[in-house]
Amino acid sequence: MPVTHEDILRWLQRSTQVLHENSAYLTQLDSAIGDADHGSNMDRGFTAVSAKLASLSNADIGALLKTVGTTLVSTVGGASGPLYGTAFLRAGMASAGKQSLETPDVIALFDAALEGVKTRGKAQAGEKTMLDALIPAIEAGKQAASDQLPPAQVLQRMAVAAETGMKSTIDMVATKGRASYLGERSAGHQDPGATSCWLILQAFSDILAA
Amino acid sequence: MPVTHEDILRWLQRSTQVLHENSAYLTQLDSAIGDADHGSNMDRGFTAVSAKLASLSNADIGALLKTVGTTLVSTVGGASGPLYGTAFLRAGMASAGKQSLETPDVIALFDAALEGVKTRGKAQAGEKTMLDALIPAIEAGKQAASDQLPPAQVLQRMAVAAETGMKSTIDMVATKGRASYLGERSAGHQDPGATSCWLILQAFSDILAA
Amino acid sequence: MKKLINQTEDVVKEALAGMALAHADLINVDLEQQFIVRKDAPIKNKVGVISGGGSGHEPMHGGYVGYGMLDAACPGAVFTSPVPDQMLAATKAVDGGAGVLHIVKNYTGDVMNFEMAAELAAAEGIEVVSVVTNDDVAVQDSLYTAGRRGVGVTVLLEKIVGGLAETGAPLAQVAEMARQVNNQGRSMGMALTSCTVPAAGKPTFELGEDEMEIGIGIHGEPGRRRAKLASAADITETLTTPIVEDLGLKAGEQVLAMVNGMGGTPLLELYIVFNELERILKGRSISIARSLVGNYITSLEMAGCSITLVRLNDELIKYWDAPVHTPALRWGR
Amino acid sequence: MKKLINQTEDVVKEALAGMALAHADLINVDLEQQFIVRKDAPIKNKVGVISGGGSGHEPMHGGYVGYGMLDAACPGAVFTSPVPDQMLAATKAVDGGAGVLHIVKNYTGDVMNFEMAAELAAAEGIEVVSVVTNDDVAVQDSLYTAGRRGVGVTVLLEKIVGGLAETGAPLAQVAEMARQVNNQGRSMGMALTSCTVPAAGKPTFELGEDEMEIGIGIHGEPGRRRAKLASAADITETLTTPIVEDLGLKAGEQVLAMVNGMGGTPLLELYIVFNELERILKGRSISIARSLVGNYITSLEMAGCSITLVRLNDELIKYWDAPVHTPALRWGR
Ligand SMILES: Nc1ncnc2c1ncn2[C@@H]1O[C@H](COP(=O)(O)OP(=O)(O)O)[C@@H](O)[C@H]1O
Ligand SMILES: Nc1ncnc2c1ncn2[C@@H]1O[C@H](COP(=O)(O)OP(=O)(O)O)[C@@H](O)[C@H]1O
Ligand SMILES: [Mg+2]
Ligand SMILES: [Mg+2]
Ligand SMILES: [Mg+2]
Ligand SMILES: [Mg+2]
């Protein structure tokens, strides 16, 4: 079954809810190696996204995701605002005009999002950022795609890989983002951005599985 | 035995030591109903007095006590500086030219000191100040004097009465000094100035008893 | 105790040394006799205006020495009134032949020490008039007690009176203006946390996570009562209402308003309180014609704030607006 | 959490409202689009100078909007970079036809958001040049990392560059001056306590009674290392030496020195640190030609301080001394 416009709306709603529920947790992770705002940032951004969803019930998936991107850029701020904002903008561009997504579309969407985050943030794998959840997730997604799996299973594998990637950030020494100022002291803590990235992918997987 | 010039010097030294040892205690009392400085104030003042004692070995008791008074005025500040300063100044004036003190001289000395504190501070008994140690002490001293007791015993009774007076401040509601700002909340706490007053009288008694 | 200090007994001395270095263009600091004086003092035929009090309230008073405000300030030990010797030395240093005004906050210690200094100055032939500030509405006023504390109004008074003195006005007029500002001003303060006197080494009082002290002074002493922590709106209301009522402020009147931080509260929060203050006063049709928001009369690192209102008239506005150039307050030059 | 606030989500909005009321003569605050702008903006043919960053650093940046300094400031949520929309709106509001300088502190978020804003402004035909400050010597500089943070130099740069912009100098020259000040300045900070982000509700980190953090930024983040509490003399040495060495300051040179409080440290202590700083620099024959001591770039109620030194030359002194009239910095008018 392809991913429908309705699925995307439910994914965004579920992400809003999950990020709201995990706001204190994300902020706590950000307290250890950052500035104690990642939870409120994501919560603020997705709450704004949520408020726009009703008016977007007729937009195609591309337009929908682009609006998510511009809304995040306009309401989040910090590092996560431009990064997640750009990710959704690019995802929207990659799915312009679409009313549903087959597995290759899903992969293209995330590939575009990843490209956006990399271009905007100039980071790469292993620097203790959201990329350390996103990159392995997309790799797992591509593997699943080459196994001809449907979107729901692709997303399920992506979420698992994102979670593993997220946990791998614990041992990393940050070289990008605010945690990099801590140098060696950044090791031993899980990256908040990698965590929110996993939460969002898990939300997608949960929606498709339901 | 009359109180000698040497006794007065030893009294001042002992007061310095006792106030230094009780500095934290006096400051703690002042924390509850004042501004947490009475211990440091008295300690600073008597340390300055102590430093001058060596150069005063030839002065008569009056000159000695006057120097104590001016030194306290010049180094203590706060409420206790002018009050104890004036007390010692007046005590010095009352014992001008004397090399030793009989019981009536001792009473005259403290009467003058009390007059000084009252004039300077415009307080009276029952307002939760050092007067609540000093006034009963002098009353007890006068009683002892009328019983024809020698200075050592006069001071011993004065110290006992000062201690009782000091404790009586616990239940009082302050109407003078910084504790008055607390209104009813000042009740339940012992007055720091009454406490230092008792310590000084006790030091005098201890010296004469030794 | 966590402070940026060396030895506790050197705190005031070293801070004064730092002040002298940081503001060498404006002030001289006599480290020996412990007073801060305008670089150009004494000024011939100008009334000298001095104040003083315990340290720990910075920028008050030393930060207000300079053109258009104080001629000298005498800092005591932390929270301890200075001694008469300092005040006498400062009085002599600023006497330009027109007499000297002593601005004294109403605390037993301050009053007595300034009294002794004034007696000593008189003995040396210097005319001194003392004006005592007592603007704290948290304290009941009474003939039989120590009376109200002098708090926030002191700062505003020093500015206005300093402005008048700068014009060469005679001592009687300068003193009268000081009394007027004191009469027209009221304050009230509150604390979210205690402060720690360096020599004491631990907080003066303990407060629970959900408690605050209402009706505090500026010496870290507990307030009139302890209350449950409340919103900025409620706290501002609690502080403002007694001030407005005690001053008898009427619709249509205008005030000089100060929202003062006690030392440990961020400016961000003080602006929130100012926002509430303006709302409350507007509700009573009282307008804020001039204002100050910041740390002006503090209690070391205490978190909390105080509010001061002074009823304004054209003359007070004129001297408030007059140029001032001190380490902590500067405008017009 | 003990703060003078109402709802945590309203903190920035209400503080801005308070600021607007307190400084209505100097600034306008657009509460909708969330930026603070000079009353007289845009000024024809003058380069617009804007900055921005998370809130919680007050008086930076909003307190520096006014004559001779910033034309506008964009405050984000507490410790969160503002969004491009705010920056674009501010850029348009101050563009007087001579282009706009964006002063950006080097944090990933700030840099990216300002980058997006600059792209948007360019699309609307406004010439924008961005200068990034990165003066924090606590952080190793490297091509492969996020690089050094922008901290105290930002304030001093805004003053100097604002002074130059006021003369009508062209954008390229104003930007070049900004780069020069950044190159000639270094900072380092330390914390005695953490701060509490309102939305987080508890301290960002915990510190023992005898511990401090060395090499902190301005967002309540932990520092480079934790150390045993030390004397003001030792702490000042610890902060000053890396600055002097990284800047390569030589005997005979003169500097602009700032001893900045993080928000919860009394002025008394900052003067003690300044006293130590002067002693240390004098020992190296470096003279402090100009100075600031106080809370200028803060981390909410954090106790601690930072030191900033900028190597001076005659031109920098000239624009430092030039008149400035903002809520938080004022002289010469
Ligand atoms: N250059 C970058 N590339 C990718 N992700 C980054 C980069 N810099 C930071 N991040 C991510 O952003 C997260 C922090 O977001 P947030 O706390 O909202 O912003 P800020 O650091 O500005 O406070 C980090 O945990 C990290 O995952
Ligand atoms: N008017 C007064 N008359 C007599 N004693 C007073 C008066 N006011 C205050 N005191 C005494 O002074 C003591 C406080 O001294 P201290 O703490 O050194 O000064 P301050 O109150 O200025 O900090 C009080 O405990 C009280 O005993
Ligand atoms: Mg963060
Ligand atoms: Mg006291
Ligand atoms: Mg005192
Ligand atoms: Mg942030």
C-alpha cells in the first residue's frame, strides 16, 4: 500500500504529539551538552505545523511538506529550525504534485531531506548530530527498497536503524553544533537532535503500521 | 579588691577573644532578625581595640576606656559602633583620671555607659536591644553595691542578670533597630546586641573572678 | 559560598580599588579613609552632596558619584553603616564653602553614624544638613519605632537633588528638595532568594523552592512575611498597591517609576515586572513619565525586585532630566 | 524554578512589551514580528546595522538599539536563535538604501538562520553583508568543527561599528571594521552557578558548592572543564592568560577591557575581578585605555563572569568614544 496524503497528515499529527510528550526529555538531553531548548524548540515548531494542517487537507503531499518546512523555519529558530525546515522543504520539493508515495518516492523524499540537512549544516556522519540517526535510517531504507518492501516495512526498518544510530551518538565526541564546545566532555551523552529525528521516523513507521 | 588598670586591660583582651570566638554565633543571631553582620562588626571593632592596648599601658582607666570608645566608633559602623562606642566613651569620662575602681566607681562607670547608649539610640527597656541585657545588669549591680559587695561579686551578679535579660529578648517584639522591620516575626529570636553585651559583661566577671 | 572574591575581609577594599581603576576619569577613591569623591571636588560655592551606607548595594552609592549627582560616597563594610570618620573626611573633601548635604537612609546605624559625623563637621565649622530617606511602605511608620527604612527613593533623590545642587542652589533649598522627593516617594521590595554576606559565609535566610519574602529591605534581612511564590502580575500588584495608596496617588498624576533588581534577577524579568507595573498604573490612570529598569540599589546576589514611585511635578522632572555623568547613571553629556 | 514571570511561553513577549514601554523615546518594538528597531529607522543613506540571537542575554541585543549602535535587534526564544522571518523584517525596516550589516554570533543556529535571512533579503534587492563574531578562546578553533563561539566581543563590536555607521560610511567599510574588531578581540568566561531556562524549569547543570565551570559560553551550557572553586585572582588569571596569548598582546599595547557579569554576580565582585585584571595586564605592560564593568552579555541569572579584551588603535578608540544613546549604553548625548 502506498503512503497516502492522509497518512502524511497523520504522521505530522503524531509527530507533533510525540514531540510534545518528549519535550522535557529532549530538553534534558540538550541540557547535558547544549542549551536546554531542543524540546521546546521542536514542540513550538510542530505545534505551529499542527495548527496549519487543517487548512492543508486539499494540498498535495509536496505542497504539504513544503508548508511544514517553511513553518518550521519560521517558528523554531536555533540549529534545528533551519535544519528540519530545510529537510521538509526539500522533501516537499522531491514529492511535488504527488497524492501518494510508493517506496521509491519515499526514498527520494528522504534522500532530498538528507541532502538539505547536509547542505545547510555542513556536517557529515559521525559528528554527533541528527545526521547520525538520519543517514543510517536512509541506508536501511534503501536496503529495504532493494528488497522490494512496501513503504510501511521500509519505514519500520528506517526507524529501527535511526534508533541504533541515535544510540551510537552517545559515545561520539561532537565536532558540529553546540555540543562541539564541550570537546571530549560531549562523549557519554545522547544527541538531542538525533533523538528527535528518531522520534519523527518512529512516528511515521507507527502510522503506517497502524 | 578594687578593679585595677591591669584588670581593665585584661577585660578588654578577654572581650576581644570572646567576641572573636563568638563572631559566627552573633552573626547567626543577626541573620535571623537582622543583616548578618553583628559578629563581624564586634570582632572588627575589638580587634582594632586590641591592637591599641599595648600603647595604652600607661594611660589611666578613663583615658583607656575613652580610647576604646573612639576606636569602636571609628571601626565598627552599623548600629553597634556608635552605641558601644558611646558607652565606652561615657564610661571613660566617668572614670577620668582613675587608676583603680571601687564598687561605686564601677556602678558610676556603667551608669554613664547606659546613659550614653540611651541618649544615642533613643531606646528603652523592652524594645529588644542590648539595653535589655544592660539595664537589668546595672540594676543587679546596684543591688549588689547596696549589699556592700566588692567589684568581683558585683560583676558576677551583673553578668548573671545580663544573661537573664538577654534571654528575655527572645520573646520580645522589636521596636528599635533593624529587627523592628520584622514586626511580629522578630519574636522567638534572641537579640544579637543583647548577646554581645552579656558576653562583654561575662568577660569582665570572669577576669575579676580569676 | 560561591563568590568572585579573594579574602572576605578584603572584599570592599579591592572592589573600591577596581572601581577607582575603572572610572579614573570621574572619581577619586581614598582607599585609606574609604570614600569615593568626584574628581573635581570641592567645587567652589556648590553645595556638596554626600551619601553613604553599607557596601553590597552597588551601584549605590559609589556608582552615583559624579557630575549632577553625588560629590562623595562613603561605603561601609558589607551591609554595615560606614563610620563617622569616613563621613567627616568626605564632608571636608567636598565642602566648597556652601555647606554639605548628608543623604542618610533611615537605619539606626546609618542615622547615628551620620549624626556623629555631622557633629564633628559642625565642630570644624562646616555647615551640614542631613535629610533622612524613609520610603519603605512595607514597614509601619510610627513615632515609637525605628520607623520606615530608606530604600529605592534614595537613588532617585540623589539624582534629582544632585541636579539642583549643580545649579549652585543654596543648602537650604537643596535640603528642601531632598525632603520633598522623600515625601513624594514610596517603595516596596520582595525576594526570591536570600543573599550571602561574605563574612557570614552562608545565606542569611533559607527559602523553600515555592516561597518568597514580601516586604524586604536591602540588607538580606527577611521581609515582613513569607508567601507562596506567585506570578509576576500578582507580585507586582502586591508591591504596587501599598505604594500607590500610601502616596495617595490619584488618577491623572504622573510618576517616576523604578523597577529595581536586587542583584541576582535578570533584566528580562525586570522588564516583565515593568510591563505589569505600567498595566496596573494605567488601570488607575496614573502615567509613568520617567522610568528606570535595572539594578540600582541591590542586596548582593539576592534574586528579587523592588518598585519605587515618586510623584512628579515639572520641577522634579527638570532636575531628573538634567545631565548626569557618574559610573552608573549617565545622560545628557 | 523561581523567576519573576507569568507563563513560561510569554516570557520573551512580555519582556519586549516592558522594554517598549520603558524606552519608548528610543525604540519601537514590533511585537508581532518580534524585533526592536530604532525610533528613527530607516535612516536614509546610512548602513543599517542589525544583530540578533536568543533571548536571555539582556541587555544584549535589544538594549543596544539606538543612536550610534544597532538599528535593530531580533530576539529569539530564550537561548534560541531567532528565525529568518524576524531578521528579514528587521532588515527591511532599517534599510535606508545603503545596505545592511548582519552581526552574527558564531553558533550553528544563528549562522544558519541569518544565512537564510540574507538570502531572502537579497531576493528582495537589499544588499546584506554578514560578519560572524567568534572570539571565545575557550573553544579550539578548527576548520572541521563549528569553530569558536561569538561572545563578549559582539557587544564591543556593535558599539564601535555602530559609531562608524552613524558617520554614513559605506557598507564595505562598516563590514571591514566589524571584521577588524572581531579579529582584534578575544573572550573567555566562567560560571559559579548554572542558570535555569524558563521552559526547561530546572538548572541546566548542577555544580557542587566548591566547584566552578571554566570556559563557558552564554547559553548556560557547561564549560570546557569543571574545576575547584578558586580566588578571584586565580580565576582572573585563568581567563586572562589565554586571551592575551591568543591575541598575541605585547608590552606597550593598549586594550578595551570588559569585565562582564553573567547575570547573577554582584557588581561588587566584578570590580574585584577588574582590579585583578588590571594588575595582571600591568604586569605585562599592557594598558587598559577604555573599559566596561557590568552585566552586558548575560546568561539569565547565572553567577560568573567573562573577560573580553580588544586591541585598540586610534580609530577604534575614536568610534568607541563616539556618542551612543541606547537603553543600555549611553554617553556623549
Ligand atoms: N551542523 C549540524 N548539522 C546537523 N545537525 C546539527 C548541526 N548542528 C546541530 N545539529 C543538531 O541540532 C541539535 C540541536 O538543536 P537545538 O537545541 O534545537 O538548537 P541549538 O543548538 O541552536 O540550541 C543537535 O542535537 C544536533 O543534532
Ligand atoms: N536604638 C538602639 N538602642 C540600643 N541598641 C540598639 C538600637 N538599635 C539597635 N541596637 C542593637 O544593635 C544590635 C545590632 O547591631 P549590628 O548588627 O552591629 O548593627 P546593624 O543593625 O546596623 O547591622 C541589635 O541587636 C541591638 O541590640
Ligand atoms: Mg539547544
Ligand atoms: Mg546587623
Ligand atoms: Mg549592619
Ligand atoms: Mg538554542
